[in-house]
Amino acid sequence: VACRRPLQKKGSRMKFFKSYTGALTVLALAVVLCIPLGCLRSVSAQRAQVLEIFEQGTAGDGYSTAIDMHVRISIGKNLITLAGRYPEAGAASGLPGAVNWAEANAHPDAGAFPEADAALGVQCAQAIEALRAAGVSERDEEYLRGFEVELEAAADRMRRDGYNTAAWRFNEKILGGFPAALLRGMGIVKELPLLADVNG
């Protein structure tokens, strides 16, 4: 004789959900779920605003950290071209790799931002020094001086750009408070890196 499974008491469960206690339980669960979800949407939106500043600048006019990073990358490429005229200097030995690394990490959510930009600055400075030691033409010396000025000017603008301030405020004021701190602790929302950490 086949064993019959006892019928589940659906009525008792329905009574619980229709009861005052059941209603409070469901409401409490809804509130518990809504708080982190609502916080995640709000924090994500504020993080996106900071990334917009990174791309477009504080005034939204395109004068931004992103543009200045690409200026520095372009100077690195120009230095590689210039170093090709003086192969005996060995000035471009580490520069191509630094340029590629900087290009691959030219965004706050990239794994090596802003360390790659700092490494690019170091390699550019070393290449300029090596070219000067090897002896370059007067015209190329003018190029080197121009590269130095542009590299430092771009780095200075990046340090003072509104992105750094906005990122610091997001990390400290937004992610430092409850319940956003829980989202950060669980790795759901990440802090934004500061250029001052490396280029300061």
C-alpha cells in the first residue's frame, strides 16, 4: 500500500499572512529589503555623478582629468617617436610599456588607476633625461622642454581638478555613513581612487 503524504495545512499559513502579526512581519521584511536596495540606487547614482566629473570636468565643458590623462599619454607617444631618432640613448626602453599600461588604466574603475599614470610620468622623465644625456639637436631640445611643461601642467590640473574633491567627498561622506558603509564593506560599491594618492 502506497504511503500518502500528509496534506499541508494551507489554511493555517493563509491565516498567518492575514493576521495582524503576519502583516507586520511582511511589512518588516519589505522595509528591510527596501533600505539597502534604495541606498544602493542612491549611492550608485552619486558615484556615477563623480565619474561624470572625471570625464567631462566640473563645469561639464570637457576640461577634465580624463582629458589631461590622455594628454600625458600622447606626450609619452611623442617621446617614443623622438627617442627613435637617438637609439643609442636607450631612452624608450620602458616607455612603450608605461604608455600601454596608462592607456589600459585611464579610468577610476580600472585596476591600476592612478598608479599607471604615475608610472608614465616617471618613465617620461627618465626618457627626457636620457635623451638630454645623449645629446639632442637644438630643435629636439625645444620639444623636450615643451614636453616637460605639458606633462607637469597636466599633472597639476589633475591634482586640482574637481574630480579629486568629488571622489574624496564620496568616499568619506557617502560611503562613510550608514547604510552605505555596509555596501562598501561587502564590496558592492567601491571607493573612488584619488590622484593625490600617487601624484601628490
